[in-house]
Amino acid sequence: MRLAALSVGTGVVVSVSVQAFGATLSLRSEVGAEYDSNANRAETLENGSSLQAETPISSPGGRGLVSLEGSAKLASATLFSATGRAAARGYSNESARPESVTILSGTFTLLQGLGDSTRATASASYYDAFQGARQDSRDFRSVSPSAALLQQLGPGRLVLGGGYRWFQFKPAPTLDFAGPTAVAAYRLNSQGEDGAADWSVSGSIAFEKRTFSSSLCIRGEDCPPLVSRGSREDNFTQIGLDVVRTANHLLGAGAAVQINASNSFGDGLTRGLAHLESTILLPWGLSLASRAEISLTRYDQSIPIRRDPVSGLAIASIEDEGRSTLRIELLRPIGDSFDVSARWIGYTNELGGQTVRYRRQVLLFSLGVSLDLL
């Protein structure tokens, strides 16, 4: 079992906007129909045996989303914005129904101007997945307050920030952690003249210190250990670079390196990520968006297949993800208020040389409706 945040796709959309006295408020709802070739996210080992004693379960399904977004200018240099979302996904195949999930998430940000070229922000984010009380469910909660300073520096903008994160993995408290976060980023924007393309280049480095509620693992001993050997601690660092070119169509590319330095045997890793993305305008009002992401992971030690001493189920780190993806979406507006779209997503970790193999395909069809009251 691997833990991954759910991405809710586009569906039937109803959007209502209200703007008055310097404030904006929009309501959006979505529903969509999909087909999932591996709804239970079954994984297999190299020898073909199943990690969860399961085979992939395919199923039609549906998903929906309701979100509320708003902003208000509290003073001449103070802006408040907030977003709240509720999403759900369900499957028609009875065997896949335990994989149905509900998600609540929200963010708020307070931005304060400190002069012509300086801004300060205070924000908080909340993400909560609900998937029942099964030992193998992807059921977790994350809460992250943070603050940042934004400074215009030369032709770009520098961002320096920090915060704290609490993460709770409900089925297995051994994966709960908390710790401080820090980020530094710089974005350079170049506006093209006389029809030339616009360019955006950004680089960032982020750090998160994770102190787990579980004990660290030691080579040659049971994991989780029956007797505490001290707390597990991870130092997670990500360094990334992104380039985007915007003209008649959008092209983007990026690369990142993730390093998880852990004092627990089997939890240290180095991962390389690279992506290409594009959005192209086609005849008849169609637009084609695509994104390919390759993920390659090298573990510091061979990954032990750990099992819960009570349930006997496999326990995997939230950093064991190593899946490459390909996403293609075709969208067409219909008048001023409607749009239809189709999306295909493929997941695999075959390129990463993993001990555990994973394959999944999702096909989603959607219809959108947008209403503007002003």
C-alpha cells in the first residue's frame, strides 16, 4: 500500500460569482464519470506475488466537487483570500467501493503590502481524506500554517518562507509526523514584445524536518521494532527548476531532486523528477493539454516489506511513491457557459526499477457549466 494524495478531476461545473465592495466570491461544483483500471491501487512484487493479496479491480465510478473561493480588500494594502473544497469519489463495482473517498480541504492567505516592492503573507492549509477505518485505507490529514516574505529583486521576485506541518496517517499512527518547513524561491518573468513569447523561469528549494511518532528501524531487526530505539527523523529536501514559454500555445518543462535523509533503515531515498507539459489550441474551439512526468527513485537501502505486528498488513512510507504519469485532456467550450472535456491518465513505476510494480489507467468524461451573475 502506498499513500498518495487524490487529485480531483474536472467534471460538471457550476460557477457563480459575486463581487461587491472590493470583495469577490465564487461557488463551483463539479461532477464527472470515470473508468478506473486499478481502483484498489493493487501493487505486485517482482516475483508476481501481490503486496496486498489482491489483484487490480477495475470499475466505473463518479466524482464530484464543491468549492467556495473568495477574497476581500481589508485595507489599501491588505488582501484576504480563502478557498474551501469538498470532494468525493465513488465506484459502482462492489469490490471497489471500499476505495471510495471524501476529501475536505481549505486554505486562507492574508497578504500585507510593506512598500512598493515588498509583500508579507500569512497562510494556512488544511487537507483531510476520509476513507473508512480499514488498515490499508489512504486516510490522512495534513495541517500547515506558514508565513512568507515576497521581495521584488531585480527583474524577478524572491520568496522566503517558513512554517510548520502536522501530518496524521489515520490507519497507521507509526507514519504520523510533525516538523518545521522552510522554502526559498525566485521567479523571473520576461514579457515578450511585438508578439514575441512570454517566458517564466523559477527555481526553488524547500526543506521539511519530520519527527515521527514511531521508532526508527535498524538493519537486521523487526520493523516496526518491538522495543523503541528512538524516534524516527527524516530531513526532506526538494530542489526544483521550471521554465514556461507562453505564445500561441504553452510549453513548460521542469526538473526536481528530492532527498529524504532518514535515521531509519529503509526510509532514506533520492528521487529525480522531470516533466514536460503543453497546452495547444486546436480548430473548432478545442484545446489539448498534456503533461508527462518521469519519476526515478534510488533507495539508500533495499526496502524491507514491513508488516503491522497486529494486522499483518504491509506498511509503506509515504515517501515510497515512485510513479511516472502521463495525462492528456481535451476540452471544448460550448457557448459562454458550457464546456465538455475528456481526460486520460496513466500511472506506472516501471521506469524506476522498483521492487514493487504499479500500473493504473483512469478515463474521465465531464461537462461544465459556468454562471456569472455580474
